[in-house]
Amino acid sequence: MCIHVLVLLFLFNLYSSTSAETPLKPGYYSQSCPKAEITVREVMKKAMTADPRNGASVMRLQFHDCFVNGCDGSVLLDDTPTMLGEKNSLPNIGSLRSFEVVDEAKAAVEKICPGVVSCADIIIMAARDAVALSGGPTWDVKLGRKDSLTACQKDSDDGVPSGQSNASFLIDIFKYFNLTVQDLVALSGSHSIGKARCFSVTPRLYNYSDVPGQPDPIFDPKYKQTLEKICPLNGDENVTLGLDATPQSFDNQYFKDLIDIKGFLHSDQTLNTNPVTREYVLLYSKDQQRFFKDFVEGMIRLGDLQSGRPGEIRKNCRVVNAH
């Protein structure tokens, strides 16, 4: 059953302030599955060696999971005859990938500790590892989540911000989840790694504000020419290119690109035009260590989003257990 995202905001606040049912903490599996985190990291190393994009793709799963009814692994569930899951929601279809990496990590953990480690926690661990293995910071993740018993495509449609969003809208979304402007800009720095499809930028190039033939006026001219060559009008919209100039390295190049008006997504570039968010864009473009620090804090707060709904430890991340 779907519960609308705005209703769950109440549940998030209620859970965080009154429930001690499943306290999240670093080292949660230190006794029950002491090799869990090492095992997940080894799977991530292998996956990123095979395809560097797997790092960014797995990291994105944390965002798309946590913004929809909390960090509960609901994004991993496949559709069933009675449930439309989140994989085919508007923000996710044709965009989210690397589910098989999570499957592999789950299988590896199940071999050593069957029925102990949740898929939701594997996403959190793997996202941290993706950042660290790309040259970014590492941190102690808080663990102890349960996996959801259901998923909801509509909640994903409503709850996950779009690449076409502007900074004011993003500020409001983050505020709903008790996340600050600092969290918004720092976490947007997740686009320091990874690629996106032409599909995400062609509206800015050829149909800005729904005006045919009109480009977004905020583009570095040479960067715009490059994008037009790679993503021509009526071309293959599944062609991919880096979200910043160093898409395999987790660094502060993303923010430098925004200053130079070379942001790929509208939601990225708008952070540099809104005076509230621009303050942090400027700060992070000059101070990579401050960006790393604030990014870690934001990822931890994002991981704290919980709905308090009943859950389980799934045996297979794609389906709920038989009851």
C-alpha cells in the first residue's frame, strides 16, 4: 500500500524523536557479522574495476532510496502483480542502474552471515565505499536498518527531485526532510562522479522553459558547443557524458565547473545562480576538505531518514520474504 510522501514526513519526525526500536549505530554488525563491511567493499572494488560507473550508480541508490519512505531498500524491489515498485518511476526509469552490484554484495554477505544484514544497510555501506574508492572521504556508517515490505511508484514519482528542478524547489524538498541548505549543496556534490544521459540535458539545449529551439541562457559557450556535438537535436538520448570534468574522481571539480557555468544538469547549475546556495558552491570550489567534511555529514543525516514502518531482513533484495 502506498502512503503519500508528505504523510511520511510526520512519521520520519515521530520515529527520530520517539522510537528506539532499531537504533542505527556504527559497528552494528560487529558481533553478528563482523566481516560484513569488508565483504561489501570487496564487491564494490570488483564492480568498479569492471565498470567505473558502478560507483556513482550505486551511490545514487542511497539518494533514491532514502528520499522515498526512508532508507529501507524499497528502491530495490521488483514489480509484482499487485505492486508497482520504484524502479520504473519517472526519476528512475532508464536512469538507475547497477542493481546487480547490490545483488552480488547481498549474496556475498549471505554466504557468511545468512539472514543478518539488510539490503538497506548494504546500500548505505556500498555508497560510502563508492565515494572512498573514487578518491573521496570515508566514514563510519550507521547501520541497523530493516528492509521494507513494499514499495510505491507514486511515492518515488513525488519524492525524488528531478534534474530539471531549481534551487528554491530543492531547498524546500530538503527542508521537509530536516536537511539544510548546506546538506543540499554538499550532497549535490555526489555528481562529482558518474555520467548522465543526453536525455537529461537536451531540454536545456533545445527546449528551455518549453520554448522550442530556445537554449538555457546560462551556459559557457564552448561547453554548450561540446554538448550540442555529443547530444544533437533528435540524436541518441542514451549517449552518456560526465557530470563534471573528472567523472571518475570524487573531488571538488564539480563546484569549479558550476562557477565556470559548465554544470550539466539544470538542478546543478541553478545552485550557482541562487544566492542562498551559491555561498556554498563558492566555498566548496575553493576548499575540497570542507566539501568532504560537509558531504560526510550530509550522507549520515540522509541515512538517518527512517519511516518506522515494519520491516525484515530480505533474503533476496528484489523480493520480500515469503510470509
